[in-house]
Amino acid sequence: MSKCLFLFVLFAVAYLSSAAVYRYGNTKHKDYPNQCYVESEGKAYPIGTTVPKGECFQMLCGSDLSLVKQTCGAVIATEGFRNEIDTTKPYPECCGNFVPN
């Protein structure tokens, strides 16, 4: 039984530490031709990869105007530590590092 628990925890940690991905689908907008438009954000992204300054994620706008947002995965710091994101670095290097509280 403990072997099963160990494997479960191992796979859970691996899953949680990977990047989170959100797919917007087709994001066409008449006012932003050849750009991916996210209505909920009121922002348009050019075709290609965009890493917004001061943020820790990237937007991938495809030639078909489908949009994918990649962010840091969920992590849980152990007691006495916190997860610190460094927005001065590009994605994914900006994703958290564990630092003491």
C-alpha cells in the first residue's frame, strides 16, 4: 500500500509542477485583423509568441488565430518557504523559486 501512495504522490508532484496551459480557440475580431483578440482582457496579440513585460506567462497566437496561454504550474511550498515569481526574467525562467519566509 505504501508503494502505491508513494507513486501517487510522485505523479501528483510531477503533474502539479508542469506548466498550466489554457486554449482560447479562434479569437478573430474585426477591429484586430491578423491578431488574436481576448475579449475578457480587451487585448490583442500578434501572430507568434508574446511575453508581456512584467508578467510571467506567454501567449502563442497561431496563424489560424487560435490562442494558447502558458503559465507557471501550480506548486506548493513546504512550511517555512514561499514560491516567489521573478517577473524580471522571461517565461518560463520567471516561474517560482522556493525561498525562505
